[in-house]
Amino acid sequence: MADERVYSAEEAEGHPSSEEAAPLVGVCLGSYGYPRLIETQIRTLRQTCGAVPILVADDRTADPRFEEILALEQKYPGVEVWYNESRQGHYAGDLSVFWKAAHWGASSGLRVVCKLSQRLLVLEEAWVQAWAAKLLKSRKAACYQWCWDNGGKFDTESVELFMRSECVFLDVTRWSQPTILRELEPRTLGSATESHLNAIMDRHFFRHEGPARKPDYLPFDLLNAHRYKPNPGKVIWHCTHVPDHYRRHARSLGITLEGDFGTSGWPQLEGAGYKVG
């Protein structure tokens, strides 16, 4: 579906309309360029977490692969596709995933949505449900890991990016408030999405440490706070793994990844076609 459409609970197969019967949590997958990787994510989630509702938030993958993205909605029950009308780019496209996650979660009667990047494969059993329950118990608005990023150059000082945006659990009630939705509305950022999201946390979901104000979140400890260091959880992540790790996992699920799939950053993968957003 395109940007203007928001699903109701009745439209989404397997989503009960009553609040009591609604699933606890859904997963919103960021998507661009790799339909077979998205299919790998869907099958991985089905294997580890069962029939959690999944929204594929696509940044208008180029044809002909776009048709493969759309086909996933018909192939897998409980999977929906919501696409941008045109490519938004790296940062704006990522922001649009959070905006869709909040809208979709509210319209589907979910209590928590996990925003998940397409290249982060989590292999732990029932991890989505477990962390959603932890978030609700904590009464915090979000669950994620802090982020230090050195671009993989370990001889340089890391930059504080505040949030590992590749996996963020959102309390839907808190993030679907009109004020927050306005701040999540897709737009050109020109700088890291994490900084924009941290500013939202700092304005709306904070705690005081003496005179200082800090974002109040639940740490997601399956990930390392240093983006390029090995993670404590069972994950495959492009900053710590090579393409063959993904290819082997995909083959175990009966999927052959695209020939141009890679683990480099988007500027390297897209070259002259890269859009900051």
C-alpha cells in the first residue's frame, strides 16, 4: 500500500479487532532493494517467533524487484506491505519506517511494535515477544541499545549516535500520540535518523540525572552499544558479518539471496545512485 493508506484491524488478516484479543506485538521491517532478504527475514521471524504480524515498510524498491516485494503480501499470511510512492533515501526512508510502525501499530490494535532493519537477523527463540513484554513491564516508551559508531575504522574515535536504530521496540500508545506522529512524519533530514529520534526521546520520554535530562529507555542488550563490535545475542548483522553468513542462513531456509547483496554501507552499495534523504 502507498503512504496515504492506514490499515484498520479488520483489514489485516489475523489481526482481531478487539483490544483483548489483539496480538501483543508486531514487527515493522525496513525494506529497500532486496526482496529475497526480506523474505529471509519473514521466514526467520516465523521460525523464531511464530505468527507475529509483520509490516514490510518499503522505500519504493526499484522495478522489477518492487513486484517481488509486493508479492510477499500474498505469499505469507499476516504480512502486509506499505510502500513509499517514491524513494526517500537513507535517513528519510528510515524515519518513514518509524512513522509507519506507529500508525500501523495503533490501527492494528498492537501494544508494541518492533522496528527492525532488513540486515539485522535475530536468531533467538521468541525474542520479539520477550522484549515486548519487558518493555511493557518497564513502563518506558522505547527499548533499544545506545550507539557508538566508528564506521568500522577502529583506529578512529567513535561518534555517539544515541540509538541503534536497527532494532527499536516502541510502546504504541506513547508513539502514536498526535504530537509524536507529527515529529515522525517523513521528511528530508540530511543527517542521521538516530539524532532526530534521540531528540524526540529527549523532548518527550526522559528522566533526570541531577540537572541533566536523559532519554528514558530500556536497554536492548542483545546488541552491543558499539555498532561494529560483536553482539552478545545470536544475530547476523552487516557491520560484524560478511555476505556469506547471510547466504548460508538464507539457504537453510530455502532462499537464494540476490547476487548483488552486500554488507557494505548504503553509499558503497548504491554508488552514484545513493540518496541521503
